[in-house]
Amino acid sequence: MSDPHFNIFHAYRGSNRSEAAAYRQLEDNLTRALGITLRAIHGTSMQAALLERLGFDSSESEDDYRVHLQLARPPTTPPAKRFLLVIHGGPKLQMNERENTATTSRVDAVVVSRRTMVAIESKIDNVVERSQLDRHRAAFEVPATNVFDLTWSELARAIRSISLTPAAPHVARYVLSQFEEYLTMNGFGGLTHEHFAYFALPPEERDMLVKDGIRRSLEEIGGYLVKGIPTEWNRRVLNIASNASHGADFGVVVIEPGSRASHPHLTISIDSSGLHIHPNIELEPPYQRFKKTLRGRPAGLTGLLRQLGRNPIRSDSDRPWRFRVVRRTPLGPPRQYHYYPLIDVATTVFQTWDNSELVGFIEKMTTKPDGEAAPQILIVKTHPSTHLLAADDFESTLLDDIREIEPFFDWIGEPIRATK
């Protein structure tokens, strides 16, 4: 993807650096970009396909559509079929039952044909006030049964598919692709070049909307994985912040059965180099659990490490699992540490080791020296950003990774997969 500042919709955000203002501008601009796109692709099969995703019947493809922004009441003589669509950040729309004293409000957009009207309320997050929707329904005479929702990410994926329409006019295809690019650059519909580049830029050059987009992408990835495993564990996206002791910035989504302080968990993190997935042992209780299990059933871990190392590495696209131990030296309260890697070795090297040699190696590398905090113990795979950006469905690759690493959680007594 090119520089985001060359995207035709990015400029609408304005120059205000206030986080609240930028958030509000993005919410407004997404709706404006949708309206501009619908007008730019008017009369094409791409418009019909996009409108169908917004709730219009495919049989209306020959109707004359009009797009309005910020209406407080319906256009003159509204059509008989009326709907209210909430487009939100996902993954699932939540209703806020808080009472609101406002008596009127404007919908963000209205799309009208001869037979159908769809009023659109746009949200960046996934929360909407029920009272606001009730006012919209009353103003536009929409039945309660005709309220539905769609996520921006679902819309981005639909546009990506629609843009492949053969023989589409060049201008229409360009505007549609720019809208899809604008959605993905803000974290709807997948990771982009901007997301990886964010971590490589000096702090003063980073774009807060790209940061928000990274968090939304991680939230989406976590939701996909939790559903795809499937697991009853919870996902949690951590704040993106500089970690001076690691010497890097990164975004993290954690899939965990409970508190990270008490349980082994699964971590997916993103930085400038790519995406990293690994079981994670950190802090004292899970560390002691690891050591106890290692003493009692070492063959479970050694067998897994050998299994993970059996796949040959023939090209850059073949990524090895690595066994990694990170030492943590306390610097002072509260929980300040100096982190440094003790080992980071590909599991392929363990193929020729006998059991006693491998167990002794793991014991030695994971033993906590006096005066140090519990080390981090990881079995990690890294997917470079260049490979992820070229992949059509890298989430399924992450699911394959989880299936490969599941035996680790079974071995330590914390199975990740939901059991009936």
C-alpha cells in the first residue's frame, strides 16, 4: 500500500491532533467516504453489489439511488420499505441502555431508491445508545424488525471482493479501492503496511489513528482465533506502549484462561518485523507450574519440541518454531525489570539430541538464578510482515500454528480447546 497521505479519503481527517477530535473525525469521514464511493460508482454493477451489502434488494439494481448525509428527517415522500443500519467497529453490536435527554438527532447517512430507504448510523466502536436508535426509528418511520447491523471490517472485505468485478470503469474501480484502502488503513479488514511501519517510526511521527487501527486489527484477529479454535478462554488487547527494557514497541493480544499472573497463556504480538505467536510463561505462579510439570513429565515437552522441529526449513516462507528464554533482572518497584534473551534456538536443532541431553538443557536454561525474577519461557514462531501482507488468509495460518502448539497447553494442564 502507498503512503496513507496519498489516499483520497485520508485528507478529510483534518489537522487536529486531539485524540477525541481525530476519533470523531474518523467516524464522520468513514460515512462521508461511503457516500462519495456510492456516488462515484453510480450506475455500475459494483454499486448494485455494494448496495445489496447495505440492505437493498438485488432486484432494485435499475433504481435511481440518492445519497444524503446528516438528515434529521426522511426525504419527501419516503418509500414504503425502510431500514435502519448500524455500521460499527465490531465484533458484536452492544446496546447502551443509558437514558439520553436529547429529543432529536441526525442519522449519519440516508440512501434512497424508489422502493427502499436505508438510514445509516455510523460508529467506530461497537456501542450504540438504544434511545438514539429509537429516535432514528421514530423520525424515519422504521419498524423495529427492520434494524440490522454490519461491521466496517465486513464492509471492507465485501468491497475487496466487489472491486474484482470484471470490466468495471477505471474511475469507479479506483474510488472503490481507495475506500477499501481507507478502511484497512484504519484497522477495518486486516493488517496493512502502515500498521507494521508504525513501530518503525519515531514517536513524534506516529499517527494515532493508525495506532487505533492496530488495536482494532488485533481485536479482530483475537476474536477470529477464539472462535476458530474454539476455546472458552478470553481475549484481551493490551495497550500499545513503549517498553524501554525490551527496547521496542509492540501491540499485543492475549488469549488467556485467567490472569496472566497465574496462568500460562497464548500471546500474539505485532511489531515492525512481523507477527509473533507463542505460548507464554511469565511471572512466578506459571513459572513454578512449568518447572513442576517439567520434573514430573519431561517427555511431554521434549516430544513436542522434537515434533515442532521436524518440518524442514527450505525457504524464507518456512518459519521455524523457536525455544526462547528471556531473563528478567529486577530494577525496582513496581515491577521494573531489565529483560535480556538467554537463548533463542530453532527447534530443528533438537532432532539429534537424546532425551537426557535435552531435558538437562531445558532445566539449565529455565533455572532462575538468585536475585532474578521468574524468566519468560516461550515457544515462538514469527511471521514476517512481508509474508503476512502477501497472504490472502493469514488468520488461518495462525490457527494452524495454534493447533501445532496445543500439546504444550495439554502438557502443562491448561488445555486451550473447549471441551464438551
